Amino acid sequence: MLKAVLRGLAAASLTVLPLTVSEPVHAVETLPVPEAVAGLPLGSESRDGYDRDAFRHWNAGVKPSDGCNTRAEVLITEAVEAPAVGPNCRLTGGRWWSYYDQVWVTSASGLDIDHMVPLAESWDSGASAWTAQRREAYANDQGVAASLVAVTARSNRSKADQDPDQWLPPAVGVRCRYVAEWVATKLRWSLTADEAEVAALREVAAGCPDQTVTYESAT
């Protein structure tokens, strides 16, 4: 009788085991900036075949039922003073801090949502080989705060699709943060960096002894 009960318990444990297996957990890594830069995979860049429309954005965001797309959700999340959310997710009021150029903005229409690593740069660095679904996930990534940043339209358009070898925020005091977030985004999405980009990142990182890079691999 005891053996039969034990066999039953063993069978039951085997039966429920698959139900308790969760998706792989991606560890959060925190590294000093120079070490994180050294961890970037090197690669050459090619923009052959790039089309901005290959990255579907903005989609319905992380909460489709709220009626707000990714752009609006980022604006709501990053507001220093929350805007009012009206019908069709129309935002009124609110206040934002554009850290690239150290400017206060009081109208959502004055802001762009910057992809920390621009879509074209991500294409050059590995996204050209991704599925359409992964490119959409990248273009709408709200999994970490650094991926999408609300900044003035002026600063975003000044940056355009340039990497840190070609463009850094005009506010010198935020460049350590910017480089850390750039590197974190590339590591999160396993994107490569070319030699000129790495050299520029190293140069900035050398002046950021207290800055760390925290990232978690995208699913």
C-alpha cells in the first residue's frame, strides 16, 4: 500500500513539473562603463536594404486597452508632472525634462521619442537579420527606461541616426549617462559596434569613473 502511494506521488510530481517551468530569466548585469564598452561585439556596419518602415512603430504599447500608443505611453511615463489624458489618449498639460539639452518642455507636441540607438543604426548593427516581430519589439521597447527617451524635437533631429562617434548630447554633463544608456541598449539587443564607435565610447567612458551600465537581455 505504501509503495503504491509513493508511486502515485511520484507520478503526480512528474505530471505537474511541466506546469511549473517558467520562461528563462534574463539576469540583470551591472558593469563599469569601460568594462561594458569592452563587452560590445565588434562588427562592420552596412545600411544596405534599410527601410524605416521595417520597424513597425508606434504600436498599441504595453497596455493596448488604454487607447495610447507607445509614444503616448512613454510621454506619460517620463512626465515630471503628469499630463491629463483625454479621449483617444490626447495629452494636455504636463511637464518634461529633456536631458540631452537640459530643457523643460510643457507641451507633448514639442517632444520626440528618441530611440536611444536609432533604428538605422540598429539595422547597421544586426537588426537587418531580425524578424519583423523582433524589429517591432525593438522599436517599441518599454522594457527598460533607456530604450526610448522623451527629448526635444530639436535635439532628437540633431542626433538623427548618428552614433556617438558622430553625435553626443550638447549638455556635456550628461554624456556619461548617455554613453551608458547607448551601451546598455546595444548589449540588451546584442547589437554590434564598429571600431570608430567603440573608440568614441572609450574616450567618453574614461571620464566617467562612477558611471555604471545596467542592462537585461531582451527576450
